[in-house]
Amino acid sequence: MNRAPEDLNEEHLGRAVRKNRPKKKPVADNPGRPAVVINVSVKYCMVSQNGEVSRVRYEIPVAPGDEVTIRNEKVLEIAPRRTTLSRTEPSNVHKWRVIAANIDYLLIVAAMANPPFRPGLVDRYLIAASRGGIHPILCVNKTDLTEDVSAAAVFEIPTVFCSTVTGQGIDQLRDMIAGSTAVLAGHSGVGKSSLLNALASEDKARIGEVDEDTGQGKHTTTNSRLYELSNGARIIDTPGIREFGLGKISMEEIQAAFPEFMDRGCRFRDCSHRDDPDCAVREIGGPRYASYLRLMGEL
């Protein structure tokens, strides 16, 4: 049976339309959603996305401050870290732990009394900050307990004298970190949680006390956690420590933590400030020099 010409034309036209019709693009895989890690526990972490907090699984190591991609309630990947604060494990000096990531400021919280000031620990934090690309700020807390802050005045880094009792320095510190990410770190009992609450103007972290018998702080922050402030700042609170492991350190790293020793008029430009003749730094001495020698002894 012969087909009418108009039927053939319609058939050819249909083929042409189907041939030229745009091909459907394949449905892309779920790319995941961006989030920021705010707290880490075993196998699970808490993440924040646009102000909403959720609990997800992870298999790759994460730290508070990490920018991650979440898919199917699991951490898919971690964005490259801009900065890190890291330390060695107390039980294994060859194993490193990232305490916090993508930080702008390291707030080294110390006290002049209750517990006493530990300049050596501050120096170790300065080395860790230099390694991780973080700007250090020394926060001398509990200034209401003593007027003598001379031991902290020798550090040539930005320093804020604070008191959560009188309010001294709180507004200044809050303004310094506005719109940035900062991590609170320091010895147990120096008042990091109280300082966080003062900066946030509300009760966000549990507050501990100093043991009257040992003079050591009672741990209230058990792991690192990120908090968001109304001025755009993000603060990562970390557990109080008594030691801060640095692993293997170099002479250059130690010298970078003591910028005040530069250009002091030593005989040699590359003076190590230990055994070199005519060393002006050694002649001056003092507690900072004693701390320098302690660190040099770890080389």
C-alpha cells in the first residue's frame, strides 16, 4: 500500500525534530553542602550550616573550624586548611593532633595569680602560632586578683589585660576579634570559659574553679568547641592543659618566638645567644632569657 506524500513528510519532519531536540543532561550527583565543624566526638561531629546545627558522621579526621562538605549526613571532604593549631599527644610525642583549624587569632589566656603565670607555656604557644600561621594575642586574665602584671609586660606581642569580674579589657578584646575566628588556649584554671561567656555576653560554657590544694584548674571544657558571637566572631574554646607538646623544634622557630632578642647589639649577627662571645642578650639575662635557654635545651 502506497503512503501519501503528506504522511512521508510528517514522518521525516518528526525524525528531524527528534534529531535536533536538545539532549537531556545527566542528573549530577549530589554535590553535598558546605558546613563548619563546631565540635568533634568519637565517630561524630557537630557542624553548622547557615546557623543550623546538625550531627554527622566522619571517617577522615576533622577539627573545630574545619570547612567541610556534607553529603548523606557524613563528612565527604575537608577544604584545605588556611591555618592550624596543633600539638603532640601527651602519650605519644610522634602523634599530632589538630586542635583547631582556619584560625585568625590565638588568644593565649594566662593569669598572674590563681593559677600563677607560666611564661614558658606562653612561649610554647607562640611557637605553635608561628608554625600554624596564626596571629597571637596574650590575654592576661584575672587582673582583679593582682596589680602586678610585670611578668606579662615583657612579651612583645599584642596584650590585653582582662577581668571578667570588673569587665576590664572585655570590650577591647571583643573588638579585636570581630569578624574573625579565634581560639582560646591556656593553662587549666586561667578562666577561658569565663572569658568566653563575657565575650559572648551570655552563659555559653561551663565555668570551673582552681583546686585550693594543687593550684591546678579543674577541667570543665572537655573538648574543643566553636561558638559564634553576634559581632561575627567565631571562638573555639579548648580544654585547659598543663603541657603543650611541640614535637621537634628548630632554632629558627625558637628565635622567632623571641623577637625582642633581635638587633640587641650582639657581636655576631647570627648569634645563638648561648655560647657566642660578646652576646648582649646573655648579658641582660632575665626570665625571658631563661625560658629561651629551656627551649634551646630541647633541640
